[in-house]
Amino acid sequence: MAGDSEIGRRLRQIRHARGKSLAVVAGLAGISVGHLSNLERGERALDRRSLIVRLAAALEVAPTDITGAALATPGEPDDDRAVNEVRLALLAASMNEPRGAVQPVDQLSARVNEVLTAQRDCRYAEVGAALPALIRDLHTTLNAGRDVRELLRLLALTHTQGSQAWLMDIGAPLDLGWQAAALARQAAEHLDEPLPHAVSAFGTAFGLMGAGAFDLAEQTVSAVDLSLSTPEQMQAAGMLALTSSLLAAATGDVARRSAALEHATELARRTGEGNALWFGFGPSNVGVWRMTVALEAGEYAEAAHIAENVHPDLLPSPTRRAAYYREYGRALARLPRQHDTAVMMLRQAERISPARIHRHPFMRSLISELLAKAKNDAAGRELRGMAHRAGLPV
């Protein structure tokens, strides 16, 4: 039975290359030698941002050296083919040479809505096929000086909720997501309006979080000034509060984490279920984020308890429903006698959004851990099927 995970093997290779013992690295990262040994053998998933950052510091490497970048997996060739076209479009836009077509702003707005709807519904092949031309045409039309303010709003939204979100979901290299976040930030700064600033801050924070720059990410979300005078501003503020709570969990700031979650919960009570700026903010989504925050803090039983009080059918999109089942599976995998149920939750998430299971480094690490303990029963068969579809050794 395969036990080693990609992340575990990479972690061991880096440690050996650095000439550091298990005891030294474990001590620097604040974990036991046994825990580190289990991580390296794939018998324990490395699925917390804070621990990845501590291990990277102990080994004197970037967090991405441990988690890896693009994850080539079988069965999703359309996504892989689209990545390079999106890369070229982002580079062209960054060089101010987009080489697209000038389009009426109402047509571009409709195309943006189509792409963001497909992203929300986990139709990633459609997103990848549409993004390159959309990026080029948006930037070309902006350069032509037409409908500048509306185009800047569309660019901030598209690059965060479309380009960056798609790249993250399909497991593309982190530098591409950062390029998209930088273009969104640039558009928001030219526009100087609170809502585009909020959207770009959300994307920028996640780009920084992926690199382990938690302090800069918190600074970014805290700098946004929203008046909370409209439902849209309240929903955007709620998403930034949720982001702040995740950052606080990663840094062990319990007070800030609790305050941010309570603020988001109160805003969700006031707004109800919504989808301003494609955030899908509302009480149900706050529940999923509470699960994620508890998982980041290592509170697995609490995450499972939260999941029991979230109704996935009320979640506003397939993307968030996939997140619910994925996070529930992560929580259950850490609890006694819950591994079979954990596998069923992960399988449900895979049915909704295969890429979010196959390509996310946390999930690949978790599947490898569960695989090492799998039995020859129904849950074991489901797990081996997931592992095969993710391109993991079975």
C-alpha cells in the first residue's frame, strides 16, 4: 500500500539536502520527531498553512518548495492546455501589450458574467477556454480609453474572482495567481473606489498567504475602508473579516480570530444569503469558513461540530458546497472511527469539483495519509479510486 505522499517525499528530500536531522527540524518547527517522521512517510497529512510555514522556516526554504507548484494530474487535459494561454495573456497585459480586440463594455460585462458563473459552478474547462481572450480584450479596450471606470471595475473583479480563483482551483503555479492578483490590485488603485479595493485586497491576501506572508496579508485586508452603508459593502467587509480570521488562526492569534469571526457572523445576519461581487457571502458560507478556520487552528472536533450545523443545500454555489464537503472530510479524518465517513465526504466533494480534490496539496496529502490506512472495503475502494484519479500511487 502506498504511504509516502508527494509533500512528504519533498519534505524529506529537502531536509536531507539541508543536512538536518529529524530532531533539529522538528524542534525548530515546534513539533515532535514522531510527527515530522509521520509527515515525511505520508502517514500524517500536512494540511495547515501555519505548519507549512514553520517547516519552511526550519529548512530555510519557501513554503512553495514544500507544497510544490503545478500538479499535473490525469483526466483534466483541458485545464492544463489552458494554463499556458492564460499565462501568455497575463504576461501580455502586464507588459501593456494585450493584443486583443476592442469590444463594447456591455459585451465585455456579459462575457465576464459568463466566466464567473462557470467558475462558481466548477466548470473549469469553460473558464480556461474563455479567460485568455477575455483578459486580452478587457485590457485592449481599456487601452483604447473607452468606459475606463467600468472597465477597471471589471478588471479588478475578473482577475480576482476569475483568473486568480481558476488558477488556484486547478493547481496552477502560484506565481500565475500572483500575476492575476497584481493586475487586479493595479486596476483597483487606478479606480480608487472601496469595493474594487476590497475585491483586490481579498485576492492579494490569498496570494500572500500562499507564500506565508501572513503579516502582509493582514495588513492588506485591514487597510480597506468600507462604510457598510450598502449590502454590497457589508458582504465585501464580511469576506475580508473571514480572511482576517483565517490569518489569525494561522498565526495563533485567538482573540483576533474570534473577533473577526463574530464580525463576519453579525454582518451575515444583516445581509442574509448574497452574492455581491461573486463572494457568495452569507450565514451558510460563514459556517464553511468557520470550519476552515477551526481546521487551520487544529481544532478538528470543533470543525466537525460546525459542519453538523451547516446545511450544504443552502450554500450559494457548487464551489462552496464542494468546500463544505472537503473541509468536513478533513475534520473527520482526524477523529477516531470516522475515516470511512471522511472518505465519503471527500468523495462527495470530488463529484462536485474534481480539481479541488485532485490538485490541492492539502487534499493530496490527506488522501495519501488515508490511503496508508485503507482497508479492502467500500470506503477503501472509493479512496483508491480518488487516489488514482488524482494521479497518486495506489
